[in-house]
Amino acid sequence: MISGMRVRRRSSAGAASGYRFYRLWVTAIPTGGTDFVSLRELRLLSGVENVALRPGGTASASTSRTNGNPPNAFDDETSFWGSATGAGFPQWIQIELAAPAAIDTYEIWVTNLSNTQPIAFELRASKNGLTWVTLDAQSGLTWVSNETKSFPLT
């Protein structure tokens, strides 16, 4: 694969019907990077509304740093979530919404921490937290410090 090339895969399942759980499943960060992933925000958009900001949601992650808790990725502020150092990959962060919500786009806002950005990942969704579908998959991404990228689900 050519460096910086972006590969995208989408599920025919889509998110139109609405799910209660949304999970970002990260499988890689840049080569030579630290051994943890970090991001400022995972926005789940229905039109212009970030459904992750609705009351009653619960954030969790496979692992997290002491200064980078899972709720930080869903607060629309400059705080961040980071996986634990040395935990290996894949790592994931998710939100359980109080009620199912359909989304049409998701956005990732990365931190200014060099080489911790997710370069390969899947957005997964579930109605029950047990059975997951892949809504979108990305690989070969490159980022700059504090960049936000938008990923439409069409």
C-alpha cells in the first residue's frame, strides 16, 4: 500500500436503524509511535447533533490512562482518552447511549500527542452490547496534530 493511502470499507448494515452502543475499534497507530492510542473526541452525528452528548450515556474502554478517561472522548471538550501504555492492540472506546440513536456521520478529533493517532480502525455498533456490526473501516490514514476528520456513513 502507498504511504498515506486511505482505504475505506463500509457495511451495508448502515446506522439508519439506530444502535445503543457505538465502539471505535483501533487496530494500529503510526509505526514508531508510542504504544498507546489517544483521541480528543469521538463524535457520533445525526445531522448536526452529536448524539454522544445526550444525557444518560456511559463511556467505557478496553484500557485507559490515569489522565485520559473514556468519558473525555465524549464531552466535546479538549480533554482526551488514551489507552494504557503497553496494553497492545486492538484497543477500543465505546459509548452506551441511554436510548438507541441513528447516526449518519462520525468524526474523530485527535490529540497533539505525536504518533498516537488511530491509523486503522473500525466503527462498530450494537443494539445489545454483545453482537456487533461493522459500520465503517479505515486504514492507511495520516493525521496532523489536533486534526478532525469526518467519516460519512452512506
